[in-house]
Amino acid sequence: MADRSYLDWPFFEGRHRALARKLDDWAARNLSGIDHGDTDAACRALVAALGRDGWLKPTGAVGDEVLDVRTLCLIRETLARHDGLADFSFAMQGLGTGAISLFGSPEQQGWLKQTRTGEAISAFALTEPQSGSDVANSTMTATPDGDDFILNGEKTWISNGGIADLYTVFARTGEAPGAKGLSAFVVPADLPGFEVVERLETIAPHPLALLRFNDVRVPGAALIGERGAGFRIAMSVLDVFRSTVAAAALGFARRALDEALARVSAREVQGAPLFELQMVQGHIAQMALDVDAAALLVYRAAWAKDSGAPRVTREAAMAKLYATDQAQKVIDSAVQLHGGDGVRSGEVVERLYREIRALRIYEGASDVQKVVIARQTMSAFQGS
């Protein structure tokens, strides 16, 4: 049985504990038979189901509402433990509309009615072919033309690319060089000039695409916030959602630990359970330690943000770096404890092994997180 004792930690309120238990029961009933054969169809079905039953409501904030990071993290952890594609489908509804929740106009926030009910699918279009994690060097342009903007350029590795109904797109409006010259826009997928150039296949299938914008005209009302504020908007969104990536990794790690415990309890070697071997106990002990340590970092970052911290850049970076890296190790140990079955296609731990790897890259690769942590730590030291 999955460990739930962490829900008693002081990071959470009663509403968080109730939500986690309710979602766990819902996921057990609704996610076990999801067919991943057609990834696009599976994601559309998952978004519809999550929206129908109210689980997408926390992905958006309208008016005086706020994004509750602990809720987002608990949902991602729970969904990831049950089904990685369900976690992905939930996460992108939040990331894709994060800029609209935090900085959007009332008219732009009208989209949230559709994304929070699963009637529309959203995407976050930031990464470019040549810039990768170096957002300040983005080259896609948004050229003013009267009251409109004309978008030209490419975005790549865009989650939900090809199935999204709207994209939050970051482009250079040129107020200043580098990070200060970017702006954010709401771009519906049906505009002339928008093209899905290539669908990108990965070891754990997700809807991913290379997008091209050829003289795509958007009205001035599509601008999110102010011109030149795009980099700040993007970083603010990642400040909220980076911790949730760590939570998804934590969910994968918890599932791997559960699968390993079941395996070493049932498997016998020389007439005794595999668990009786001290080296196996060593693996289990390290896995349990890594899971709990990751959970502490994840929910510290989420609690800090929910408690009013203006930025949790350092805390979120620590959570993402540690939780994703340690989840990789926990899952690798689970594969090892399963022996040959661990690499058999279709086994749970084999699927987890493929699913975890991307989390150490997207929304800031592990090496980028180390740079962030080092700079934040030095800045705090110099300011003390």
C-alpha cells in the first residue's frame, strides 16, 4: 500500500490531505485501463476526464483566486504514481495557461473557463531550436503592425504541440536586447500562418512538436501584461510550476519503491523472500531515504510559495534538481531488483525508467538548476 504518512507533515492543511486521498481513489478507479496506443487520443481523453470530474480547476486562477502550489504538487505526485500521461495532461493545462492566470487580462482569462473544464487544451511555447534553456537569446519576433503584432519564428519541444487549442507564445518585441526585449502572447491554434512542422517522438511518448509561425497576425489584446515583460512572466510561471515537476518525479519514485517492495516480498531466493538479503535491504533503505528527502524539498518549496514568498527560485530549483535526479536512481534500483523482468516491455518499472528521464531536462535541465542554485546562494551571501 502506498505510503501516505507524509500527508501528516505540517506543510499541509486539512483540505490538502482530503484532496490527495480523494484523487488517489479517483485515479485507482479511472486510470488503470487507459490505452496509451494513440498518445494524442489518450491525452484528449485524459484532459476531458480530469476536467469533467473537477481536477483541472486548480490549474487556473481567475480574478482574486491564486494558484495553490501545494495542491498542484499533490495532484501531480498522485497522478504520476498512477499514470504518467495523466500527470502530463494535468500539468500542461496549468503550465500552458500559467501566464494567463498570473498576468492575463479578464478577457484573456476567459480561456480558463475552457481549460479548467477540459474543453480546451493549452500549451507553453518558450523553447526554440537554437536557444534551448537560454531564453534570453530567443529569436522569434513579434513585430508591431498598427494595433496588431506579426509573429515569425519557430518553437520546438513544445508539449501538447499539435493537439493544443491555444498557445502561450514568447517572442521578441525589441524593447531592449536580451531578456528585456521579450513579450508574451495568447495565440489560438487556428490562426492563419501557424504550422505544426514536425511531431517529435521520444522514449516515453507525449504530444511534442516543432511549431512554425509564418506572419501570424494577433491583435494587440493578445499581449499578456506589458511589452518587454515576457522574460519576467516566463520566470514567474516557472517559479510556480518548477516545483510541480519535482512532485511528478516524486510520484514516479514512490511507484517504483512500491513496485520494488512488492517484488522483494513475493520473490524467493533459496527458500526465503528476496528482501531477507542484506544487499536488497540496502537498496530499499536508500530508495526510501531518497523518496522522503525529495518530498521534503518539494513541499518546502510549495509551502514557501503558498505562504507568500514573492519568489522561490532557489527552493524550486533545489526541489527539481534533487527530486528528478534521485527519482532516476530510485527507479534504476527498482529495475535492478526486478532482474530480467525490469527491462521487459510493458512492466511498470520499465515504463517508469523511460518516463523519468525527460524530467531531468525540461523546465530547466539539472545542470541549469545547479547554476541557478549557486547564483541564488551567492546572491544571498553577498546581500547578508
